[in-house]
Amino acid sequence: MTAEITNAFEGVTRAVSATNEASLLAHTAMALEDSSQAEKAGRPQFSPGKASEAPSFQIPAHFAPRSEKGNLPKEAASLIEAFGRSHETLLKENENEVANLARQRESEKLTGEQFGKKLRDLANRNVAEYGKRQEKLSDDLIQIGNARPETQNAIVMAYEKVSNFFNQVWSKVADFFSGLINRFLEYFQKVKQFFQDLTRGIESVYSMA
């Protein structure tokens, strides 16, 4: 019976990982394909007068990765916390790289085509990095759950919430990249604000966890 429970636990956890990674991959591919098609169609850039119109991105509160506090082992909670902090670091790296690329594009050191390619490459790296980090968290949580079967339900619920949450975060990044490629004048001054908003959102939802 214990083996059956463990197998089911691992199956659910793996399914969550696969579903979220596939979802992010599909969303990113769609966003980047839209930006590529717009470039090929020669969609005109927006005028400088609209530079202040770029949308503000906020993370909805219901994406908070709140854990099921009752049976969630401390070591599992610590892993989930570290997972979130690692994404903050990755977002900061994205902020620096994208800000540098935007400066080069604004000064015409990069053509629109070169700029778009570099952002698409970065978006694809983000998806790959997300998948690696999510798989590592899944493996580590499975080990904890196998050792303590009574905690498996709480672990799966917490893992699903945090996984869904960061799927939303990186989907927003892909959407922002698409906007930055196609509406550069509208978006380029908002790069730091965008990434800082996401980082603050992560900090706020983890403080509520």
C-alpha cells in the first residue's frame, strides 16, 4: 500500500512539472512567434510620444504559492523558499541583460532583427532554466515525501501552487519581450520597472506564504 501511495505521489508531482513546463514553452513560443510575424510584416514602431503608455505588470494575489501549513515539512518549505529566491536572482540577471540590449537598440548599435533574435534567445534560455529548476525541486520534494508519506498531499499542493505561480511569472516575461520587440519605444524605458515589479511581487507573495 505504501508503495502504491508513493508511486501515485511521484506520478502527480511529475505530471505537474511536465504540464507547467509544456505550458510555459507553448506560451513563450506563441509570444515570440507573434513578435516574429510582426517584424516580417513591417509593423511600424509607435511614436516617442506614446513612450509613457507601456502597461504596468503586477502579479495577481491569487498566484501566491501559499503552502498547506499543517503537514508540510520544514525542509520542504525551505526548498520552496530557496526555489523562489533563485528565480529572483534569475529575474535580476534578465533585467541587467535586457536593459543592456535595450540601450544598444536605442543607440542603434543593434538592428531590430538583431535585437529580436537576442531577446528570443534569452526567452528560450529562461524556459530551459525554469525547467531545470522545477525538475530539481520536484526531485528533492519527492525524496522528502517518500521518507514521510503522511506529508505527501501537503507537498503536492504546495508544489503545484509554487510551480503554477512561476509559470505565470515567466509567461509575463515572454509577453514583455514580445512587446519590447514590436513596440520598442513604448516599452524600453519600462524594463527596470517591469522586472522590479515582478521581484517585488515574488517577495510579497512569499511573505504571505
